[in-house]
Amino acid sequence: MRHIVYHILIPAALTVAFFIIALMPVEVLGCRTRGLIAVLIAFVSGLVALGTAVMGVKEKARGDTNTAWWITSTLILMIPVIALIVLA
């Protein structure tokens, strides 16, 4: 259960936050504020994805079996970055 929370639910929260901000009407926050928040979330998500990728490589070098969890986290965290590129 701990792996699901740390490697799936928490990264998914960043992804959901990105899409909530990106799909929010302009009248709520304004165009610039909404865009800056979306870029900030995507940037943080990208940095954390880079960190989880490094952790996955370290775990794989040690021969640990938790490598799949780190890869899953990286893939989930890369969704806002890819979506930002596609939406921009």
C-alpha cells in the first residue's frame, strides 16, 4: 500500500493539479496567472521526474526490485510536461 501512495497517488496529484489549472476558465484566474501556475507545476513535475529517474537507475544498479515503481512515478510525472508542450 505504501508504494501505491508514494509512487502513484502523489505523482498523480501533480498531474491532476496541472490539468485542473490548465482547463480552468480564463475568467477565474486570468490568462497570465493560469499560464504561470501551469508552467510552474509542469516545471516542478519535470524536476521531480528527473529525480525519480535517477533514483530508479540507482535502484537498478543495486539490483533492487522496486525499479518498476520508480519508472511508474517518472512516467506519471512526465505527463504535465508533455501536455504543456502539446498545449503550447
